[in-house]
Amino acid sequence: MHLTPAMTDFILHWGDMGSRWGVSRSVAQVHALLHLSPEPLTAEEICETLELARSNVSTALKELQGWKLVTVSRELGERRDRFTSVRDLFDLVTTVIEARREREFLPTLNALQRVALEAEGDRTPAPVKARIIATLDMMQLFDRWYSDVTRLPRPVQLTALKLGAKVGKLVGKGKKSA
């Protein structure tokens, strides 16, 4: 696959962004290439296009499959696997958000629940307990909101996204609370 300057810039930026999110640069670059590619690519084509070692590409593809961001297919009569990124952008974003929730947010929520229980039985000062409980309550509120939103049909979710900050006009001019 021949990369144009715009494609190269996209892949490089995606790699930088991925490294800021805790994903290796090469994993993010492989994902970016697959995201842009109109056709499924073999591991060899990915290696050649990105000038990455086969071992890096293999590791990246396994990680991307673990995140459910890449699927594998084969063509009739061919032995090599072909890889494709999730095509639907809504599915791509929700897959990433759900994976990060599972790997990062829920363990923190569980830890906060344990800490809140522990603070009830030890000599944690009352203001510190209150801060722990406030943190837990807010994180649980966000998690319930997320769970509620994900149960809505996709068209409703898209409408809510498009409304964005306009919702503030419907519920009180978007005034900030103290």
C-alpha cells in the first residue's frame, strides 16, 4: 500500500496519540493503517508499509484483536490472514470506551468501594472519609450514566451526541453548580 503524505501524517499522529493513552506507538500505527486501508491487509503488507519488524506487527495485531479493534479473515485458497479494523466509527469508539472502562474505570471503582468500607472500620478522619465517599459517589454516578446511555438504541445515542451542549438550554441554560 502506498502512503500519501496525509496518510503518513494520520498514522504518525495516531501513533503519538496512542502512546499518550498507554498503547505502544507501533500498535497505534498498525491500527491507523488498518483504519485507513480500504481493503484488508496481511501482516507482511503492514510490515512493508510501516517499515516495522514482523515481531512488532504480530504483537500489535494480537493486542488489537484483544481490544476487539481488528478482525481476521482469509480469502478462499489463501493461507495468509488478512486484518481489518472495525469499520463503523460508532462501534470503534464504543469498543475503545468499553475496553477502557473494563480495564481502568471499573477496577478503580471497585478499589474505592473497598477503601470506603475500610475507612468505616479504621480511624480515617471524618473529612477524609467524606472525600472518599464523594469520590465514590461521583464515579458511580458517571458509571450509571454510561450504563444507561449504552442501553439506548444507537439512533437515540447519536441524537444525544449531536445535541451536545444544547441540552443545557433544555434543562436550565447550562448553569454551573458550585
